[in-house]
Amino acid sequence: MVMNTRIILADDHKIMRQGLRSLLEDQEGMEVVAEAENGHDAVLLAEKHAPDLIIMDISMPGLSGIEATRQILAQQPRIRIIALSMHSDRRFVAEMLSNGASAYLLKDCALEELTDAIETVMNGQTYVSQGMAKIVIKDYLHEMDVANSHTTRVLTEREENVLRLLSEGMSTKGIASELGVSIKTVETHRQHIMDKLGIHSIAELTKFAIRRGLTSLDK
């Protein structure tokens, strides 16, 4: 027997909740077990009903959807939360996803997209609407550029050379010979690299060097 997906709707507009309930309950395998008109009620109802899914507005009186999401998932991490919002601002997307939401959709999305999102998150994956995905990817690429720029500044040229040679499997003695320095100096460089990058094994250093393009898998 296939179990229904038990859903809580959290939105401060009653007409929105009623419309969503009507649409979702027409879909096979979906059951709306409760409605919340603010974030505080959403937290209480989640504790009471232990639903599979919450469709959460962001801007609600009292407790926001962002904070409600954080509190709910801190207590019941198995619950999936879909943010359904009128806000397309990347800050809201980032905050909801970083606080554990599994999906972010705009309120003008089609029912088909909402049901796709529900199916996706109930399978343990993340869903972001196409328009919002472009924003998320753009932010991610920007963060990667900043991180790479920061790393370039953090490691000295000599440290990058040591990292490259370590990642290629060269011994400390071999690196010392290659660079014309003492073994002790190579060991000091290696420790500085690990401290700066927060990496504590040669395997992780190798992965990092590959990501940074300092070496490759076919060396």
C-alpha cells in the first residue's frame, strides 16, 4: 500500500492556503494534515503532526518562515520543507537553503512545477525553480572565484610548489632535493599549507591540488 505524503501548509494568507489545499488534495497520494498562519504555529503543528513535508511561506508575522524552518529541522530533520515565496531575492533563497529547506519556488509557479518539486524532495533531492537556479549558480560561481582568489593569496609560491609535489606523490626528501632546501624546510612548508587550508592529510591535499589545477590525475 502506497502511503500518502502528509503535508502542512504554512502561509499567512488564508486564500493561499485554501487554494493550495484544494490543488494538492486533488493529486493522488497527497494529504494536507494541517494549516499554519504564521511561523510559530508551523513549528507547533510540525511537532504535533510530524508531517512528511511542509510548504512554507517566508514572510509571515511573528516568526519568519526562515526561522521556523531552522527550528523545525533542528528537532525533526527528516521533514522536507519547500519554500514557496513571492521573493526572488537571492538572499532569501540562500537563507532558506542554508537553513535546511529542500526546495525554493516562487508563488507564480505552475501546479506541475510544485508537484515536481514535491516528488523531487521526497526522493531526498533538492529542487530550485529554473529562474532561481540561475541565481544560485551565479552566487556559487562567485563564491568559488572569491575562494580561489583568497587561496591564491594565502599560499605563497613556494608553498604551492610544495603542495604540487606532495600531491604528485613525491617524498619529503625528494621535494627537498627538487627545490634545493632542507627536509626540515619542506616539513615546515607542509605544516603551514595544512594549517592555512584546514587540511590534515596528504589525500585531502591531493584532492585540493587537483581542484586548484596545480596537478592532475594522470601525473
